[in-house]
Amino acid sequence: MADDMPTKILLSEDEQPTQWYNVIADLPTPPPPPLHPGTHEPAGPDDLAPLFPMALIEQEMTADRYIDIPGGVLDVYKLWRPSPLFRAHRLEALLDTPAKIFYKYEGVSPAGSHKPNTSVPQAFYNNAEGVTKLTTETGAGQWGSALAFATAQYGMECEVWQVAASYRAKPHRKTMMEIWGASVHSSPSELTEFGRGLLAENPDHPGSLGIAISEAVAMAVADPETRYALGSVLNHVLLHQTVIGEEALLQLAKVGVTPDVLVGCTGGGSNFGGLAFPFLREKLAGNMNPTIRCVEPAACPTLTKGEYRYDFGDTAGMTPLLKMHTLGHGFIPEPIHAGGLRYHGMSPLVSHVYNEGLVEAISIPQTECFAGAIQFARAEGIVPAPEPTHAIAAAIREAQAAKEAGEERVILTALCGHGHLDLASYENYLAGGLKDYDLPDEAIAAAMEAVPVLD
Amino acid sequence: MADDMPTKILLSEDEQPTQWYNVIADLPTPPPPPLHPGTHEPAGPDDLAPLFPMALIEQEMTADRYIDIPGGVLDVYKLWRPSPLFRAHRLEALLDTPAKIFYKYEGVSPAGSHKPNTSVPQAFYNNAEGVTKLTTETGAGQWGSALAFATAQYGMECEVWQVAASYRAKPHRKTMMEIWGASVHSSPSELTEFGRGLLAENPDHPGSLGIAISEAVAMAVADPETRYALGSVLNHVLLHQTVIGEEALLQLAKVGVTPDVLVGCTGGGSNFGGLAFPFLREKLAGNMNPTIRCVEPAACPTLTKGEYRYDFGDTAGMTPLLKMHTLGHGFIPEPIHAGGLRYHGMSPLVSHVYNEGLVEAISIPQTECFAGAIQFARAEGIVPAPEPTHAIAAAIREAQAAKEAGEERVILTALCGHGHLDLASYENYLAGGLKDYDLPDEAIAAAMEAVPVLD
């Protein structure tokens, strides 16, 4: 053991942050607004009202720096929050690095990922406004599980459209959602016009996150007591996730360190934003100066290869237009195992701070990610979900760079979920069946042709 | 929320217990010794040396009250210990009970159960004595996972015989063990004479825990650098598990309560003993007076319907003879989902304290257990493993009794693992496919006929 710092840096429930942090208040320039999909004018609260309760719409649009977390949300958060910050003593020893590696572990939530940080307040606010049912989509299954758990806490119904390929490959995710009382449909489904059309073309359609969003949105707008819940991308989702970074700041302060580099995996951007934005605040205030870096899959390199354009959040083009880094709303990524990172777009907030040069981005191929995850599991015990294997692989790169430089750098990352329901991906990796995908520029250019030209 | 007690009662790593507790030191009478399977004389250290390192044999036989936990074990424990004690505020509200329900959650370990509490010291002591490989059996997969994790921490090899029915039904358990570097075989296997014989009779043999033990033992004794590791039943295993109860005592003291009733599920007895023995010490010392109750599956009612006799720990009759409550070493329980509770015998220590009237026992059918687990998951979030659903169902019975009596009783139980790798059992339950099994007295009598008469 290199030093006597604890393995787990804990906070008591008394030390739990009681406010979410809105990074917009501290940015040099505001992010571009969402646009109405029909008029291309900035979308107002009324445009979003069929989808979300007013409390969440206000959070989506506010410039307030801090938002109080309601008591009814804090009570449920206490089932797993504050989450532990781990010092990776044993991984450091394995890598023989002078770096100090810290990981904020979100797999302690009942659903096994960071997603309940936002599913709980989303269910809470909907319930408070009389909404009785929420619809949503899920790819890897983490978000659907999180919303099923949250709606159970408030006695609400929950209906989930699970991407067909995932629905077939991961029956246990469906069971987990059903344990919490949710109904789960394979997407595309016979329940929406859009789904029926796709199934008519191809009865074995594998589905995609964009298609599942279209179906869940269509079902929500058709029923006045039903609303829709999104697990990433939007401002209010990233707002809720800032509990991760706020806790991590308090935890690092307890052991007297500040990060030199922060790496987080990015799919829709909520895990990354949740960890990074409170640290970005401290950086902008001059209190610390970490390099902050997004890590995305080489097969879906939204930031590093996509364009910064207005595009739809879903495949059918029903959502507001969002200014974001995108590969095109019709882009369907190769079937990498990190299903939660297979999204054509990126959170407008993360896209904006990346465009402003406040954060960096890299992409990593999945075989390197799984190799890193095996090292991590043997050293630290925890088997990571496929998504945060990207963050781990990046942290290992940083630890090796610190070793080469002979510098005692402090590396912070988020282990946003465990891989207990994703072991088939490890089976595939261990059997040598995993492959990496090159994404030709032509494929991106072709997908971008369908994106409206608004800039 | 009924009161302002925290949801999670935590201990820091500084407060982590540094000694295991040996209940033998405080019992009114000593437990009967194990006997050599050939001579029927008390087994000595030399008889156990082909199976276990001397440090564990000493722990198996010692009458010392406390054993220091080595620093090399405490360091690995810190990956998840001290584990949280939860106050089940939300389950209490759901049940509308005046009872205060506490559960000690062991699912935070990397392998997802209480089993690493003993796999880690077992690997540590073997490694310290130059053993390079451990063999073991696994039924539900929890123990094999725990040993695979532990051996990875000390750079050792690990070979696991997984009961064939479980091997086929739970491919992900095998993958989890392989992630940590273990080799996994279906049992019965072609690798042992006993296994080959059984496969010759029935190529689709479903296996059993007793058979898998026989195979793992046979492989260990055949190689001088290999030893065997057992996940339950023996004194040293229960000794290591007492960290559960020692932590729970400290945690309850923090909130100023003592339990009125303690319920724990019993398969081999290590989770129950680990939780209960430190409380039994306090009870025998007159510091508190909880009712302490074992909860076993109705389909494998070792304590409530078995006989207290000398019997073999395995099916082939290779282990020392143990004085224990047994259904007969040839007894093969019905295929209930709680694979970890499908063992013909019971820890000699738990059997002894039960025989002495120091603890009570009940059995519960599995449909009641899963119904309770669904209530628990929707209230508390965590999806329990099938084994601790028995403890939860018993805790719910106690909470209902407290409500009927109008008494504010304090109930303590152990949630010894999560169910993330056992979701197929919930799928079966939710689909109405789960059944309960009556165990006729004649079936037990028939199995007992093969047990040697030594008393």
C-alpha cells in the first residue's frame, strides 16, 4: 500500500449535498436554445409541456446556479447516496504508477448505475404534478431499470421501450424492470405507428435508441396523464447528475487532494456532466486546474468526429432540435457492447463546453476498454459495466503517462455502473470474439445528409 | 419517515473490527469434534493437512475467543468493508408496522455476497504457506465467485466445480469467475474418478453440492501445491464471517438500539453464524436478550426436520464426519431457486447451538420468500439473492407480528447478497411458475439410512 489514505472515502447522510449545480450560470457564453421541430423557433415551455412536468421544464431552462433538492428526493437518494469515492490503491500497485487514481462508484444504486440520480427526481416532480405514468426508452437497460425503480418509489406506472436487439440479448434486464413493476416492450413495437411501419419493413428490426425514443414520446403525448422521461442529454438530467461531482469534491477535500486530470465516459453526456461540471466550476473560479476529458467509443465518436449542428434527439424527428455534436439522427452505430454509449448525439451542454474549449475529448476502441476492465476487476474487485470501461481505459492511459513522466498525478474518474447484467460482453471478450470498428468518414457524411441545415 | 434515524448506518475503515470472534469460547458445552472418516476417531491436524493450510486448521480447532485479522486481509476487506447497516424506513412504511427493521447488506462485496469475508482470508493463509492453487465447489455460484475474486487478489490459481444444473442455467456466473481468472468445470466432470462414474450412469447428471465437493477435494489431495477451500459449514468459515455481526453490533450501538429478534437464512450456516454469534455472545453475557432464529427453506429443512447425527459433508464420503443436523449425505433437495440453501447438512456450530436451545429455527416455502422479496425490492430498491429472500420473509413475518401486538420491536436481519445474477428465478416467480415442495418424512428417512450409525 503506497500510503495510508483510506480505500473508501465516505460521506455521511448529514454531509449529502442538498443542491444541484447548474453549470450554465458560470459559462462564458450561454448554450444555444432548443428549437421547435416544426417552426425552428426557440422552443418555449408550452412546447415541452406535453412531454415533461413544469418543474422539470423550469429546470431545463433556468440560469439559476443552484437548485434545492426536494426532501422527498433526498430521502430516496439516501438508499445509496452519498456514494463512495474509492482510492484505487490496488490498481495503482498493479500498474506500478506514481499516480493516485480515484473513482467515484455509482454502481451502489439499486439499479446499478448513476441513472437513478435523475430518475428519482423525474418521478418525484411528475408525481407531484399528478402524472400517473411515465414512458421511456432503454438501450443497454440501465436507464429503464433506473426509471422502473424510481416510479416504484412513488407508486407510479412505468412503461419502457427497450431496443429490440437489447431486449432479445438481455432478458434479465426486462425481469429487473418487472420486479419494480414496470411494463417492458421490445422496440420497434406494434404499439406505435412508427414502430408498426418499421416492423412491416423488417419484422426482425434490431431497433435503436432513437427509434425507442420516438415510440416512448408518441405514447406519452397521446395520454394527458402520461409524461415522458429521458435518461440523458437534456439540461435537467445533467443538473440532477451533478450530485456525483459535488460529492466527489467534498470527498477529495477530505483527503486533501485536487485532480490533475478528470476522465469520464460520454454517451448522452449525463455521467460525464454530472462528474465534471462541479469541477469545471472550480476550474473557472481558479480554485484548481484539472484537464477535463470526455471519453467516447471509437465506434460512436460523436464529439471527436461528429458535427456541431442542430439535430433531432430521436430517429423519427419528433423531439425539439438540439444544438449538439451529432453523427446524424439516422446514424445507427455498430453493435459495440457499451449500449449506453451508442447514441448519435451528445448533450447540448457537453457539446457546448467542448465547442468552447473548456473540455477535451478522445475516443477509445472497445477491446482496449475490456482489457482495462479485466485488469481493474482483478485489482479492485468490481466488474464494471461496458460503458465505464472507457473511463477506466482512459484512466489507465493517464496512469501510464504519469509513470513515464515520473509524476505523481491525481486522476479522477467515475465508475458509473457495475457489469452484473452485462457479463455476456465479457464472455465475448474472453472468448476472443470482440472486434473494433473503424467508422469511415463517408458513413458519417451520409448520415449527416438527413440533418436539417439551420446554422 | 417515522423518525430521523439515518437510512445507512456506516462505519469508517478506522472503526473496522480487527478480530474475528470464536463463539466456542463462550458456549456452555463444546461442540462434538469431527471424526476421521475411516477410523471414526477424532480428526487431528494431520488428517486435515492435505485439504487446508495449518493456519486454517488451527482456527478450525482453537478455543481462543478472538483471532487477529491479518493486515493483508484487512486491506482487501477495505474494498467493501465495513458494509452498511440499513434501516428499512421504506419497508416499514409499506408494511405499516411499528417495528424498526435493520438489515446488514453484504451485497456490496465485489462478488455480491458475504462469501468474500472468508474467501479472502482462506486465500491469504494458503498463499502465505506457499499454496499456489485452490479448488472448490459452487452451487448457486456465489462461493465460486468469491473464491475467484480472492485468489486474484493474491495471484493464485483457482479451479471451481460448479453443480451441472447451475452451470447450465447460469452461464454468467462462470463468466464472472473467469473475469477474475478462475477455471470453471461442470460437476460431475470427467476430471475425477467419482465424476466419471456418475457421468457414465447419466451423461446429463444435474450434479449436487455434495458431488462437487467430492470432486474438488479429490483434485486438491492429488496435488501437494493445491489445497481445497470450503465456503460454509466449518468452524473457521463461520469465524471469518463474524465480521458481519461485530460490525452490526457497532452500528446498532451508534443509533442506540438492541435487537429484539434476529433472523438469518441458513444453508451451510455461515451467513447466519456470522451475523448471530457476536449477538449470542452478548446474550450469554446478559447485555441483551434477542430471540435468535434460523430460517431455512421448506424444501431443505435441515434443522427443523433433519437428525442431529454424525454424517459426511460430501456425497462420496471423503470428508471428515461432522456432528450436524442432516437430511443424509445422499439427499438431493428439490430444485428451489435458493441454490445456496440446498445443502443436506448444517454447520456443526449452528447445529450445536440449536441443539443446546440457544437459537430457534423455522422453515419457509419459496413462494412466500419471493413475494416478500418483491415487496422489499419495490420499497428498499435492492433486488435480493434467492437465499436471503428467506431472511426477508421472516423479517416481514416479525414486522407483521409486531403490528398485531402493537409493539415497537427491533428486528435485525442480514441481506447476504444481491440477486443480479439470479434474475431468472424472479422471471419464473413473476410468470407464476414457481412452486413449493412438500418434503415427506419418508424421503428423509430413506436418505438417513445411508448415514453411518456412530452416536
